[in-house]
Amino acid sequence: MEMAERKIVAQNRRARRDYFIEETYEAGIALKGTEVKALREGRVNLQDGYAQIKDGEVYL
């Protein structure tokens, strides 16, 4: 996928304000039903989201 085709659908601005981000990673995520609908409607909330690395894999 070319950069022109990509669209940022959500950002955690508070995390970027409150913390120093040393590295960033890009990853896919599997969404179901209402999650897809909310994303398409622009109702995305990352405020309480976090990721944890365990055994070389990232879990949300």
C-alpha cells in the first residue's frame, strides 16, 4: 500500500503529550461488527487503550 492510500483513523494525542515516545510500530488489527461500524463513523477512542508485549507478540 502506498503512502498516498493510507489514512490515519485514530491517534492517541494524550499519550504523545504525556509521554516521550521512543519508537513507534505499525500493525494490523482484526475488528468485528460494531467495532468496524464505529471506526467507519469516526467514533474511535484510544484514551484507555494500551499494548503489552509478551513472548514477542503484542496484545491490546
